[in-house]
Amino acid sequence: MTDLSKRSLMKVAALSALASAVLIGCGKKEEVAPAPAPAPAVAEAPKAEPLKIAFAYVGPVGDGGWTFAHDNGRKAVEKEFGDKVVTSFVENVPESADAERVIRDLASQGNKLIFGTTFGYMEPMLKVAPDFKDVKFEHATGYKTAENMRTYDSRTYEGAYMAGVIAGGMTKSNKLGIVASIPIPEVIRNINSFTLGAQSVNPKVTTNVVWVNGWFDPPKETEAATSLINGGADILFQNTDSSAVLQTAEKLGKRAFGWDSDMTAYGPKAHLGSAVINWAPYYIKATKDALDGTWATGGVWWGVKEGAIDMVSVAEDVPAEVKAKVDTVRAGLKDGSFSIWKGPILGQDGKEVLAKDVVADDKFLGGVKFYVKGVEGKVPN
């Protein structure tokens, strides 16, 4: 074989080797890195169920007074806590065995915080509470508690005293009239405080009381108010829940006060001012306690100091010095420098019930069953 032939064969072999290399290279597949596994989904925490809150009302929400004020407090809770709560109410629940049925039904519906808003619900609520240990019961104006039931109240006598100051400065006959509901210490204390307030600016004042034996009974309240006016009273006060007393004063040309809520609109010419209760601060506190797990049994009694009581919408024709006196009383109640029930205070019989400079404690105030000097008539049994 010649050198030329050898070179030709070597060239062919080299080209064949190169072609094989190219073919092998082209046929090789590039390995692809596996895709990363998806991150495990983070489970969302289950949304807490809203706290179900129920209110039992003794009157209609449209009474313009007591129940209306409580319902304003309920609405304040909704506004404060939004979707963290769900509220409901039952109105016109009588202070009888029927109250137990209603309260028990509210607990059975899953409400975990229940407010009973009148004195007569105390015993029915006490019967229901042991059967629903996971429910928190709140009773207004009462004094009995349980492991899962506490009490709350407002110092309405502070509003009554400020109303009395105005009445004492405005009366021309020196005769004041009071339409009263039920003869329990709460109401008797308000009658006395109104009288003490009036006497602080006018020692000649006397007050007469007509009892209607109910919280909300507009016809009886109207009849009682008319009787008091016919008896010489030119200014009326009330411890009942409707606006009937103020409306009667408006009709008969006399003056009167709103009670529990601002009642100006019901008798603008007769209206001297309204002693109002603001339940919102307490209802918001109680709801917060239930939500954050700090709720505990016991009792509170809030007044001007806590923003629960005030005298509002005082009439323009009330003399400046009388308005100033009310402002002084309000400021003193707020900072603790003034006490309404400070001796010497005399009972209706002229005997001393509080000695000079002695300040009544809450136990004394909670047991008031007598009239102070200046209140006419007898305390009903």
C-alpha cells in the first residue's frame, strides 16, 4: 500500500471518528433539575365565633326612658366591638315567673353574656344561673350574686339631687310632686335625694309622692301626675319609665323633669332638665371582661364620677345661680369632694338619721326605707 493510500485511509478513519463523536454528542439529553416541592400551605387560624349577648328589658325600647337608655348602651357595645359580638334583646318582660322562662330561653339559645335590666329579675336569674355555668349573668340594680352572676347599678340618686336643686330654685308654690314606681330602697333613696337637693337652695320646699306600683304604666303615671298638680305641686319629678309625667306637666302648664333619658322632645315647654343614665361605659366594660377572660363575679355602682349619670338639657330660664349650683354639685361628685348624704340629715319624724359630718356608706344607702324631713305621706309596706 502506498503512502497516499495509507493517508487516505487514515483520513477516512478520522472523519468517521469525528462523525461518530458528533452523532453521540447530538444524541445526548441534558439532565433537567427537578422542580422544588411546593411549600406546605399554612392553615389559617379558625376565626373566633362572636360573643352572643342578650338583654332582657322590662319595658319597650321606645319608652323614652329606662329601657331606651339600656338599648342605647346595647348599641354602643355593637359599635365598640363590631363583628366580635352579636346582640339581641327581648322587651316587655314582666317581673314575674315569666322572667325566668325568658332568661332560661336566652341562655339556651347560646348567649354567653345576659343582662337582666330591672330589679325584679334578680331571683329568676339566680334560679337560672346554676344551670348554665358557662354563661355570664349580669343583673341591674340588685344585690345578690352567684359564681357566674354579678350586679351593676347606677347612682341615680345623684341625678335626682341635681334635679332637686333646679326644682328648689324654680318652684313658686314650694310644693313639689313625685310620681314613684315601686317602694324599694332605690326609689325611696331617689325621692329623698331629690328633696334634699331642693332643700339645699330652698328650705321651705315639701314634696308629695304618689305611687303607681309599676315601672312603665303611662295611664297610671298620667293620673298620678294630674293628682299631684291638682294638689298644688308646680314642679314634678318621677321615678317611672315613660314620658307621661312630663307630657302631663306640659298639658297642664307646669314644669317637670326627664328621667333616665333626655326627654326634652316630649314636653319642651315643661322640661326643666333630664337626669340621664349612660349605660354604655359599663356595658362596654362588661363585654370586654367577657371577651378577654377577666370577667368575675361581684358588683359595681357607678355615678357621675364614672360618666354614668348627668343632668342635661337644663332649661334656658333656669337662673344662672341655680345652674352654677348644679355645676358645683356635678364637679364635687366627680372628684369626690361633695357627698349628697352627709349629716346632719333628719328623718320625716325629725329624728337624726345621719349625725353631723357623717357620710353615708353604700350599705346605709342600700337600705334606705324611710323618708327624710320634708317628704309628706308614709312609705308603703
